[in-house]
Amino acid sequence: MSGRKQDITVRSDGGLTESEIQGMVSEAEANRKKDEETLAMIELRNACESTVYSAVSTIEEHGDKVSDEARQALSDSLYTLQTLLAQPNEDLQLADVEMAKANLSAAIMAFGKAIYEGKGKK
């Protein structure tokens, strides 16, 4: 040790102006909203994949137990949702995907009812 005292001082000669701070806050808010929309689409897509799997399994397992019309109605709803899911998230509208998922779920229920009732066996 030399016995000499050394000091280091850090000074900020710059800084952000109030308008720059407000701009960053606005940008962060816009990104938050976009992130929430992206998360909602990802969660919906995952739920749709489960519904698609259920529909495919139902058709494979019970397709021969219902009428051609019942099978076709389920297949059409399935195709509609699969076509939407083939698109990138950025090209999708949440409401469109939700509607297609609801339609497929309703078609699965109708298909299940037809199986249960034993109607239309060809």
C-alpha cells in the first residue's frame, strides 16, 4: 500500500428527459397489451389443439356408428378450425378462432348425442 488516498466519483452528465421517460412508459404499455393478446392466442390455440384431438379421436373411434351427415358435420367443423390453426398467430383474430372452437365443440356434442341415440347407423 502506498498510503495515498484515491477517490472515484461517478457522475451522470446525461439522463432521460421527462418526455423520453413518458415515451418509454407508453411503449411499455403498448407492448404489455400486445403480450397479453399474444398470450391469449397461445392459450386459445392450446385449447383448440385439445378440441381437435378430441374430434379426430371421436371420428376414428365412433365414425361408423353415426350417419354420414353427422360424421360430415363434425368433419366440416374440424376442417374449419384446423384451417385457422394452420395460420400464424399474427394473421388470426381471437374471435374467429373462439367461434370455430365453439362450433367444433358443439359438433362433437351433437356427434356424441347421435352415438348415444344410435341414430342414422348405415
